[in-house]
Amino acid sequence: MSKRDYYELLGVAKGASADEIKKAYRVKAKELHPDRNKDDPSAESQFKEVNEAYEVLKDADKKAAYDRFGHAAFEGGMGGGGARPGGGFGQQGDFASAFSDVFDDLFGDFMGGRQGGRQRAARGADLRYNLRVTLEDAYTGLQKTINVPTSVQCGACHGSGSEGGAEPTTCPTCSGMGKVRATQGFFTVERTCPTCSGLGQIIKNPCVKCGGAGRVQKDRALSVNIPAGVETGTRIRLAGEGEAGMRGGPPGDLYIFIEVAPHDIFEREGTELHCRVPVSMTAAALGGDIEVPTMDGGRSRVKIPAGSQSGRQMRLRGKGMPALRGGGVGDMFIELAVETPVNLTSRQRDLLREFEALSEDNNPESKSFFSSVKGFWDSMKG
Ligand SMILES: [Zn+2]
Ligand SMILES: [Zn+2]
């Protein structure tokens, strides 16, 4: 299923400012709000789409990822897992918070505070880690230890959030539902229970170490295997290595976003490598062997046919980049750049003048070009 462009959904241009995005979102959200569109069943799904778009575009990091990778930025990582409905970074909590922005607008302080909707998602947040690697690293693959600031399960209370490991008790305000209802005119609005913040349970004696959250902040060193063939935009998902959940909830995932740094010699296009190799005018005219570098650090001998023109491409099979997950190896292409000699001595100049005087059919391209030009001028006259 193809998803609609987030900017298009909000009706703003790609370069729109945070303010413009927010304004456009509020207009759309009011227009599409389910309470105002009871007769239009499609409004609700549009409302959700608009919320999803705003959720991404209001967040500088997510927006940057979206600008760069489009919807792919929030879809499943490679190698297992895959997309969760609603996108990798969303999860329920986010929808609720976007929702409350509009509610604040529509109902003023009736909703009371920022928190609307469900807040029961005790699952930990997904984390993103940007990793820049060299083309050499991408060629061979590498094992790397990264330090991720994250929150981990509190050891003192084993994630329960309760001092001495006492069981949490059901919240008396909401009877464990996590939300309370208020009726005002013909609206019934649910909001997060103020007593338990939506968790449905309260702790009599919160753990002193984590303040009852069941998790603490910590840097974690993770050893990550970056496979050969990664490209800019490749994401590696480490399931369960994201933030710990609230009070023993399941952890989120860690996504490693790869960026491959540009290389001085090689340019990469998928599994192909391109290398521009200068050759002297005489080598190009007379032909000969040249040595070109290869990505594995070695060299290859390449035969230059006599009369090679600038821009001529030659393929070196199997000298390109490996594809991810053992999908074979690409080719390398060298492109000849014939170099006009500079800093001529008077002797060299004499030789070239003599050469020029002897030239007849040595420049077929010039010959055909100028004969076309002559035809063009003649036709303009007639
Ligand atoms: Zn409650
Ligand atoms: Zn604790």
C-alpha cells in the first residue's frame, strides 16, 4: 500500500517552518475531527493519517529522517522484525499526545492538562543511533562497540518500581482502567487517570532508586555487527535493545542508521563502484597498460586500447561492492579522463606542431562535427 506524502497530507510545502506545519495541522485536525464528521466514515482514517504526519513532522529528528528517507525511515529494519503497524517510532503514546494538542484547542482547559487518551503503553521507546562508517568498512563489514545512553530496568526493584518488591495495587480512582470519563453536554471525553497517570496501578512505597518508574538511566555498551554491503540509509534493528519499559514493560528496539562517508577515489552506486582514472594524451592515443586501485586495497592492470577517448568506460567484473547478506558482488567501472598536457617545453611544442602538420584523419569526431556544423550554417542561409 502506498502511503501519502506527509507534507501533502498537511497541505504544506516541503520547506515549511515548524510554525506553518503546526498551523496547518490544527486546521486539518479540526476539519477532520471525528466528532465533527459523524456522517463521514472516511474522516476518521484521514484524521489518523494527518495525526501520523504531524507526529513525524513536528519532531525535528523524525522530520529529518523523513526528509531523507521518506516513509522508509519508519518502516521495518532489515534482517527480521519488520514494520510494526503505525510505524516504527510511533506507538500508542504518540497518537494520544498529538490528539491532545487539538483537544486543548477545541475544549480549552476542559480536558485539563496535556494528557489525553490512553497512556498505557508501558513499552520502552525505540532508540535511534546514527553511525557513520567509511566505504572501506562498508566493503568488509565490521564489528563495532557503541555506547548508547538509554534507560534500563532498575536493579533495586527488578523493574516493579516498588520498594522492597511489594506488589503494586489497583488504582482506586480509575479501578485499574487507567482512564476516567467526564460528560459535558453531548461530549463524553476520556482522559488519563490523574492518580496513576494511566498505568492503572499505584505504588504505595516507590523504589528510592528509580522513583517508582522501574527503570534508570544508563549508558550501555553494545557490540554491533555491521554486515558487509551496508549503504547510507541501511537500518539495523536490534530488537529489545531500546529503552526499558515502564515498570517492567517490554523494552523498545534500537535502530542503527548507517551513513557511509564519501570516498576520495571511489564513487558508489548500489553495488557498483565508479572510479575516474586520468590517462595521458599519448597513452590514450598509443594504448597501453595502466594500474588502477581496487576496493580491497589491491590493484588491477587494465589495458587501454589505442585511440581511447575521454569518458571511455571499462568494466572490472566482481571488483565492486558486496551486496548485503551475501547477495553477490558488483562490478567496478573505470572511466578514462584523457589529460591535455600542460607546461610544454619548446621542444615538446615543436614536436606537437610537427605532429599537427602531419595530421590527416586523426580526429574523426572533429571531422564529423564540423561537417554537421557546415550543413547547419548552409541550411540557415537557404
Ligand atoms: Zn488510575
Ligand atoms: Zn527501582
